[in-house]
Amino acid sequence: MVGSDVVICYQKEWDGNGMDCNWMDTRDVLIVNPSGPNQVDPNYLESEKRLEKWFSHNPSKTIIATGFIASTAQNIPTTLKRDGSDFSAAIMGALFRARQVTIWTDVDGVYSADPRKVSEAVILRTLSYQEAWEMSYFGANVLHPRTMIPAMRYDIPIVIRNIFNLSAPGTMICRPSVNEVEDGLTSSVKGFATIDNLALVNVEGTGMAGVPGTASAIFGAVKDVGANVIMISQASSEHSVCFAVPEKEVKAVAEALQSRFRQALDAGRLSQVAVIPNCSILAAVGQKMASTPGVSATLFNALAKANINVRAIAQGCSEYNITVVVKREDCVRALRAVHSRFYLSRTTIAMGIIGPGLIGGTLLDQLRDQAAVLKEKFNIDLRVMGITGSRTMLLSDMGIDLSRWRELQKEKGEVADLEKFVQHVHGNHFIPNTVLVDCTADSNVASHYYDWLRRGVHVITPNKKANSGPLDKYLKLRALQRQSYTHYFYEATVGAGLPIITTLQGLLETGDKILRIEGIFSGTMSYIFNNFIGTRSFSQVVAEAKEAGYTEPDPRDDLSGTDVARKVIILARESGLKLELSDIPVQSLVPEPLRASASSEEFLQQLPQFDQDLAKKRQDAEDAGEVLRYVGVVDVAKQKGTVQLGRYKKDHPFAQLSGSDNIIAFTTERYKEQPLIVRGPGAGAQVTAGGVFSDILRLASYLGAPS
């Protein structure tokens, strides 16, 4: 406490600067009556009389008053006990009928949860008196509940400000306005608070039901040992009563109850007096909870998703709070889970990126560049919680800094473990949604999709293996997707970033009937045949394509047609055909003798020996005014698919391509005379990653993001 001589010095200085001020010793004005061993109540009537007398002798515009101290009715100096300085400010505000009481502290205001436990906790701009009271009772660092009594009595707002950060607006505690809206977002739950180091005492037995005075006897025994009951929960059948007390007091409480009900316990009317130690209370507080349906359901759903077992529940009929008792070790996890459910955007998504190679790495860079814009403009909060390759993985509890993900992977990477990776990304229960993005071409990774979807994890991928794999597994995967609330998006499996899958799905969903899908699905093959003109040899164009990076490291992977066949089977199945990959006849452009070549270099050295066959086909096509194109076809009417080298007139859209563009033509009942054509770049890391990114935003839209 600052000495009176220091205060008087400042008073003299202010007087000298023309300020009209006086110093008040509140022991001369503030009168209190003891109401308990550690509590006093203001005597407003007597205090008002003394204030009027003091002010008549010391009229001034500014009063500097002592805090924490007062006097009894017998003029004996005393204190206001715990948090007395705040209490004295509220009392003086009431006595003066102040327009506002400001409490200066070392925090920016009242948080929605303890920021030491929940990093996403936000400063609350406003709280009602009742909300602040409830949060204080349940341990939030707001104000002592009794500090609010004088302000509530005279409807005086209390503002919590930070003396070390004057730019922070703080939190105002006041009577709520009719249409309170905070930060443009109406929230039914204002805040969460916890109390640790508690024990539950459960008294139960069939002899309690319908017996008057049982509760009185229980809590009378508790009162006799001086224990503080924090929360009470009683079954409507009256078969049991449980309540929470501080752990340090539970031994005395249990012994008192055992003694008080010894006869009933021996006779079997009470079955037990049980103590459950190591408990914590979690309270959700909000005045709007009473008028908002579904708050309890949301709260308990968040706890269930976080795998939190609730020991006891209590809710008053005013519905200002819902209180649950959980294990102490689960308390912080429970707090984060419920806070995120009410405060994080519905489109906050925990992401796990599998395969940070060319496509995955490009996607991570695109996410890095766009994340801030998405969060600011569309409230889409994308958090990459993990990145895994085949050898190392990088995990984060709050989200990886994508500006440094490559360095962090080298510095903090650990041995890759796919199951541990998935558990980490999905196990962050404070984020409401989880998506795994598979940027590999690995069939083993694809085999996990069913299990991930079943566990409530969304899946996005450019990996063709799942949708072109065994038919029974594909059908099982799609059936699960239709039955569950999880999403499975795979736009980039066909045409990279081109809207091929969504176009096909849109046609089918609006009732159109697919007759035929025909297209150039391979960027590599498109480049090769767009440049296989004049006198150039096929082997020369293939070597050029490999040198330019258009082919796989081994060009035979492209020339075999298997990749195109996978895309054809994906579209065929999307159209309703139940075909296996082996049902698709594929015209391979790898000469039979070269299929067993030891290396790609050996293959390219020997390929010129087989140029004559394709040169003849090109010449035959030119003689007929046509060009060669490597195409995939889905013939829905005949229920078949093919991959082949076809011939097209020079005015056909397929003949007009350049570079490595893809082109797909949909012939349907609606588009029978003139097919619906989608054309554009169908290969490359940027466009493929862009297609995956588009699916991520589509998922966010499905989860509630503004379109």
C-alpha cells in the first residue's frame, strides 16, 4: 500500500498544476459490518451519511482515496479482506453513483478461457454481471464475485483495463443490451473456466428416495466440518447425491458422512459414501445459453469427440452455466475441446499433408501464400498439423509455420509413422475438422482411406489408386462416403486442376444421362502427339519430352497407357459402370521387345528402331486429312472403356490442342449434338496442386464457409 505521505505529495503537485483534488482516508467514510470470518458487508446507509459529511468539508472534482481499508460501526479500522482494493473501488463507485468504475490490472481484459491453457482464447468485449459472476465463481481471473455486488445494485458498468497497455479497450461488465452482438458474432457461450484439485463425494442408496431431510443431513454434516461445496448434482430418482469439494477437505467430509450415516450404511439403506479424487470442474458460462437450443448438445459432443468422460453434470434453471466434472488429467484437453467448438470457426481445419514431393510441396507453398487471405476474408482457418514423407515426418500441436516448413522438416523431423501421424493430426480435439491430403501415388496410403473416413477424417487426394483399384474396395469406399458425414474429394485424379470430376458429377446429379466420355487425358501424350508432325521421328519427340520434364523418369510409364486407363476407369465408375481396371483394353505404345529393357536410357537408345510403324500411321492419317491422338474413351451405352491411338479430322477439337493440354468431351442426352468440352493444362505441379487446393476450399464450403 502506498504511504499517505506519498499520496499527499502527489496531491500537492496536482494542486500546484491547477487540478481540483483531495485525498480521502476511506476509514473516515466507508463503514462495514463483519458477516463472516473473512468477509465484511458495506453499510451503505451509514457510509452515505459519512461521505456527505466528508464531501461538505472537502469539496473537489477529483478524489484520491485509499483502497482496501474501512472502519466498523464502532470506528475500529479494518480491511475489506480478499480483493479488497477492487471491492472498495466498486463500493465508492456505488456511493458516488458513478457512471463507470474502471479496474486497472496487468491483463488486457477478461479472456474467454485461461490463455495459459487455451492459446486461442480471446478478449471478451462485454460480459453481463451474471456472466462475470459465474466465471469468477468457477475460477476465472475476472473479479471477486462480491466486487460486482455494489455495481449491480446501482447498474454501474465495470471496465477491466490493462495499465501497461492503454491501447487495449478492455472488457466492460454491465447489464446486457437487448440485442447484444460481440465483434459481429453472437455467441451463446461467453467463456469457460476451470477449478482443479477437487474431489467428488457420492452418497447413494435406495433408502434415500422419498425420505425428507436426507439432503439437509448430508450438507449439515459437510457444514459442520467447515468444507466448501463447489457443485451439487442429484439424480431425479433421489437415489444418489454427489457434490464436489476441495480435495484437501474431502477426508474430513467423508469421515463426517460415514459417522452421520453409520446406521443407515449398516442397515443397507445407504449403499456407499464414495470419494472420487483427482477431479476438476469445467464450467461453460453464457447468458444466452437459456435461449439458444443445442448448447448442451454441442458442449457434450465436443467432449465426446475429445474422448472425455464426464463424471457429473450440474445446470441451474437460469441456465447461465453448465458445469461438468472430469478427471484432472483431462481438464485442459476438455477445456480446449469445448472452447474450440464455440469459438473457432466452423471452417477451422486440421490438415495432414502426406507426400511433400513435387505436388505436395507445391500445395504447401500455395497454402502458405493464401492462408492469411482465406482467414481474413472468408473465415477459413487452415492449419497444417503434420507433414509426412516416406522417411520423415514433421508434427505440430498448433500448426506448422509454412514459411519454414522445409527447414523445420530437416531440423525437427522424426521417423515417419503413418498411424502416429494420423493419430496426431486427428487427435487435436480442439480443432473441429480434420482432413488428410494424400499427394502420393502410393497404393498403400490409398488403402487407408476407408478407415480414415470411418473415423471421421475427410480425405482429399490426386492419388488415382483408390478409385481405380479393385472394384469391391472402391464400392465399399463410396458406400461409406454416402453413409457418413465425412467427405472424399478427388478432383485432381483426372485432368489435374481441370473441373472434370465436378462437371461429371454435376451432370449426373441434375438428371442428365451420360452417353460417352472421350478425351486426351495425358499431358505427356498430348505433348508428344502435338509435336509428332512433319518429318520428326517418334523417338526424337519422346526424348525431347523427357528432356523437358513432361514424362515420368521412365517414359514407358506414360507410353504404356496405364495412367490413362486409370483415369478412364475412374470416369467409368463415376458414370455408374462397374468395371475393373483389367476390363479396359489398352493400346500400349511401348514396343513389345522394349518392355523388359533394363533402364530408361536403354529404352530410349533402342526406341528409334521402332519409329517406322508410328511414322506409317502418321502418314496414313495425314493422307486422310487427320491427326493421331492418344485417347481414352468411356462408352456408357456399351458399358465399356478403351485406351487407344485414334485418328481425328483436323477441324476436330482434339486436333486443335497445343503443348500438353488435356481435352475431355462429354456427350450426354443434353449435350448430344454438340458435346460439352473441358480443355486446359492437365499436368504440372502448379495446376495439380491447385486442383487439390480447390478441393480443400470445396470442403470448407461444405463445412459452412461463405461462398
